Amino acid sequence: LLACLWLLATDDEIYSEIYFPTPPTRRPIRQSISYKAELNDTTKVSCGGHSAPTCSQCPQGNGANWCNGECAWCDRKQDCMDKKTLCSSCAPAVATDESSCQALNLEACHWCPQTTECSHVDKYCPGKEPMIWKPPEPEPWFSPPNPITKYGKTLSVVLPCGSEHAFFARTVKSVFATTPPEILHEIIVIDDYSDPPLEPLFEEDPADYKLKFLRSEQHQLGLIDAKHQGAEAASGDIVVFFDCHCKPANGYYEPFVREISENYKRVVVPTITGLDVSTWTETSRPQNSATSGLSKCYLTFDANFKWFNDDKPWVPIMSGGLLAISRDWFFEIGGHDQEMQAWGGENLDLSLRIWRCGGEIVYAPTSFVGHMWRVQNKKETKLKYKLPAEKALGNRARALKAHAPDFFRNKTVMFPEFQEWRENGGSTLDLSSILNPLQHLECKSFDWYLDFFSYIYRDDGMIPPEVYQLTPDGGKTCLNLKGETKWGGSTYTGDKLSTSPCTTIPGLQAHNGTQYWHPATRNEQDKCCNSLKAWNTDQCIGSGLTTGSCKVHHSVISKLTDDGLLQVGNQCLRVDGGALSLGDCDGASTWTKLRPFEPQEYTLLSPELKEKWSATSTNR
């Protein structure tokens, strides 16, 4: 019976009846590249952090600060205008050459000799960027023991491309060159409101590359929706999501096909390396990809994620851009949340759906994909997708509230950036688009997820049973970070130690501050703990009087010893006249715990899980 159901499920209507008792609403997508219809039906423009019927209505009395996204501010007319027409509408005269374009004195405009027009800098100018393409190098390791066709699986590679004019064709060619024709079913480019459109710029016959173009004509869908639309259009067995600036290496596909053939609920993440787009060559390949390289992330309670490496096969949280997933499994768990906008947070939601509802995410150390990283001083790597901050924050809130509601209500909202949900605990968030597709699945609790990854949340000190202040003088001054007081782990990478008057605000009532500490990171025995970490931050005590971003295995030992010394490496922390220094441990300052308490994240664990962790953990 099950075999018959699976065969029937190749029909979309029957598939929906089997897997979705209440099918999630999905936006229609154009299935043929011969049409130029828009993918979504919306009459608003993106102003950056909000939307409006027209660009002129974006500011709402707030001037240029509220004129972003698809719009740009015209100082001369004190008006918000469409970027496409800014350089003509805002200018006092029509520019006919480079000098007259520069004479407009509009920073957002540039002269494009290929199109002989003065246009907004976001508009692509053909020929400005080098279009060097190099085929991938041979991989000495790659010698599949069996023909890849034995698995009987095909790949649909989905590339969401929002104004990726300089890179989309090279990415398409790289995918085609490295994927055997017998398993490459199609390459789908989602042209997300690129100006000009991408399809006419592809110089070869798309059919020669098994290439299809789908385009949003009037508005940018955003990365999340673009990827979901691509999966909707895909008809291969396995959907591979790559960013539109990637170069997969030879053999990248082999672990994708093999692992998913063994378990259709298994999602595979490659080793993400670097890509020099000026030469189109891969960079930064790790020497030992089994324990290094970029593939794995874990969830933090400020609804974010942090990269890490270890020797285990599991990936707690995907970064989201590069992955392979069975098309059946993607839609069985509901795909991407269609209420999320732009990009950010969808990786948290999808990862938690997979793990909680019967799937798994594994790391493929022999699958290498070169990826262009955004570099601040390199214009060619500039972010093409507009990311309204409030949209990304809302996406992250949706993910945590849906999968860990108690943690969201009692922990996540304590971080300053989530304060808008502090009073209502997120009750205003309609999560039906996430939860409804999961009703037919036997999804496990968030406690189960934390326990499965106990080597992170318990052994890495992510959920400490106790946090406390550290004082060298009976409670007058306390140890803290010198420069940072805001909670969260993504705003800074390093700090310095300092002391200041001890706060008397109970830790459970605080919303910021760095005077509370707890043991964290794994020691040589792979158990907690090896370092002292500032609570609700990403900072662990490092060498000297500095702190740095905590690593799973932190290299510098820092701890409060049984006799009250604050040891950092082979030295101890001293206080002399209010100044901190490191020196010999003999005669060093004595530190004591002050106002210890059980933090929310530990209180929220079930009694059974607390008992289990207490029985298996080492002395903290």
C-alpha cells in the first residue's frame, strides 16, 4: 500500500491529498519560460523596512531614512523615487554621456557606455565586470566505486538570482560542467526582478544546459520565496539549492545522491569553500574537511546561528544557502514558510522541521562548493538582495516561536532586539503556515532536539545550570566586558575584561549587561567546561585581558578554581587599585561568586532532561 501511495504521489494533486490534510497556501508559479507573467500578485513596492503603494508614499514624513529597498531619495526634489527612473526623474537635465551623467551630481547614478544611459548603480551594466569562467579542476580523491546512475535519482539545481548579472551564467556553466548529464534533470534560475532580465543575457542556448528561467516581473520575491518557487517548479528527485554565485567542484553531487538514496528524509550539506569571482577559482579549501570547513551551525537563543566544527556527522542548523534535499521530503514538511519575507531565519525553521519531524541533516566532507562571500570593500560582492532588518527579525522570531514556544516567550524576548514581543510573548505571530503542514507528522519536542545535541547545549555550556557575578572585593566591583553591554552574539567579535560597580539588578530581571558569567566550551575530554563565558553573549575569556568569540573547543583555559583564583591559561587575574592584570597565581586576587541564580534556559528544561543531564555531566 505504501509503495502504491508513493507512486501515486508523483501527481501533485494526489500528493497534496496524501501529505497535506490542510494543504498550505502556495503562490502560483509560471511553469513555462515562454511567458513573462509575474510570480507574485502584489501592488506594493519595498521601501526597505516596510512597503507602500508607491515610492513617493514610503517616507511617511520621515524623509530619506524611510526611502530604501526598490526606491531612492532625490535631494533636489525632496522626494522618494523608483530607482529605475531616479537618474532621469531627479536630474535637472537628461544626461547624454559620461560627463553629463557625472555633472548631475547624483551619487546613486553611473554612466553605462554599453547601454548609453545614465542609470542607478544597482542596475547592471554589461561588460563592467570581468566574465572569466574556468572549469573545475580534477579531484584526485573522486573515484566513485559504482556508477551514480545505480541510485536512479535525478537532480534539479535551483539558483535564486536577484540581480546576479555578473555571476549567474558562470554558476550555471559550473553546475552543468560538474554534474553528469544522466543525473542532471534541470537547472532552474529564478530571476528575481533583475534589471535587466537575466534570460536575454545568457548567450548560449538554454536547452544545451538543461536550463530554465522563471522570472518575477514587477517586484522582488526575496530569497526565501524565490527558493520555494524554484522547488515548486522542480521535477527532479533531489532539489539542490545553491546561491547564484557558486562553483561546485567535481564530485560534489556524489554524497548528495548516495546519502539521500539511503534515506529520503536525509538532507545533505556540502563543505562550503571560498570563490574568487575575479578569476572564478575556488579558495580556502580546508586541509581536513572532516573536522574543518564551513558546513555546520547551531541554534542560539537569540534566534540566530553560529558556525562550528567537530568530528560528528550531524548538522544541527544549516546556514541555508547550499543544501540537497529530496523534493518529496521538502514538501512533506511544508517547504519554506511562505509568511517569511526577504531572507534570514528560514534556515532555522527548515532545520528544526527536519530534525523534529523525523529527518536528519548530515555533512558531506567530500562535497566542495566554492561560494562568493560578501566582502565590505569589494563592490562586486555587494549584496543584491535587499534585507529589511525588521523582516529578518520577524522571520527569526517566527522560527523560534513555532518550534520552541516556551523558550521564545521566556528567553528569546529578553534579548533587546526582540523586545516588541516581550509583553505578548509572540501571541501576535500567526504561525499556521509553519505548524499546519506538520500536523500529519509525529514531530518530537524541542527538549528532544536539545538532548540529541547535548554535546553542544550541555557540554558546550550553552544551557548552564547556574550563572553568577564574579567579585574580587566582596561585592563592590564585578568582572564584566569593557566595551559591550548589549546581549547577543552577532554584533562584535572581541572585547576586553574590566571591572565596574556590581549591578544589583537580579539576573532574571535584566535585559542587558555583561556582569554575569558561567562555565562553557568543551575540554579535552569533550565535556564541559574549559572557559568562562559572559552570559547571553558570545564572548569567552581569551589570552591576556581580552575576550573572543567562543569556540566549541576553546583554546584558552579560564576558570574559577576551588580556592577562588580566576585562572587564565597559566596565569591568574589580579586587581590592583581597580586595574586588572595577569600574573603569577601566588598571591593573586581571590574572586567569589555573587548573586548566583538558575537562568531561564535551564529552568525551561523538563525535569526528566535535567535529571538525565545531571547524571551524565562532569563537574562544572
